[in-house]
Amino acid sequence: MPQFVIERDMPGIGGASAADLKGASQTSCSVLRDLGPEIQWVHSYVTDDKIYCIYRAPSSDLIRQHAETAGFPANSVSEVRNVIDPTTAE
């Protein structure tokens, strides 16, 4: 299944409390359950003003539907074409 990186502009999110992040995670998971097994949240990276999320889904349209339903921004949705790491150099 294709994997996507979603960039969410969320000013100040790095200062969010654990309770706020838990609530956002619960909202996301609830919407994912409603959308069905074709879309999966892998994990997210929270920075000062953005969240970068990794999802698996058959299309970017389903990613955007999730964001809209959950009330989260999806400023950029990019399909991952390849993954590299230090072992790629070997």
C-alpha cells in the first residue's frame, strides 16, 4: 500500500500538553475507525509549529478526507517513493 507524508501547519503545537496530544490522537483514531482498514496511521513527528505524519492509504484523497473529517490541516500530502537510511550507502 502506498505510504504518504502529511505536513500539518499547526503553530505552537510543540508546546501542546500530553493531554492535548492524546486528545488529537484519539480524534484521529476515531476517524480512522470510521473510514475503515484501508487507511493506517503509522506515526507522527511533532515539531515546534508542524506535525509530520506518516500514513498508509490507497490514495491521497483518502488522506485528505481523514484530515477534513478530523479537523486537522493537511497542507501538503506527498507519496513516499523510496526510503533511504545509512544502510543504503553500503
